[in-house]
Amino acid sequence: MDIPFIRLARFALDCTNSTLLAIEQMHYEFKNTRTEVFKYSTSCFRKSVRSLQPIC
């Protein structure tokens, strides 16, 4: 495997973990969580893609 793929997989795992943590926290804090979680996960993946652009 080449390094860009490994970095992409790492970013995806980080985003998944942080999104799951956010879901758990928001589950207790907010009743309507779908939009909040969606905003959080999309911003996380956008940051990952931006940071990967120079690599690819």
C-alpha cells in the first residue's frame, strides 16, 4: 500500500471516532441530533480532504 492511502484510511478512522463521540455527547445534550451530527461529520471530512490534497 502506498502512503496516501494509509493516511486517507487514518483520517477516515479519526473522523469516524470523533463523529461517534460527538453523537454520544449530543445524544445526552440535544434531542434533535441529526443536523448537528451531520454538520460535524461533514466539516470533519472536509478538513481531512483539504489536508490530503497536497499528498495526492
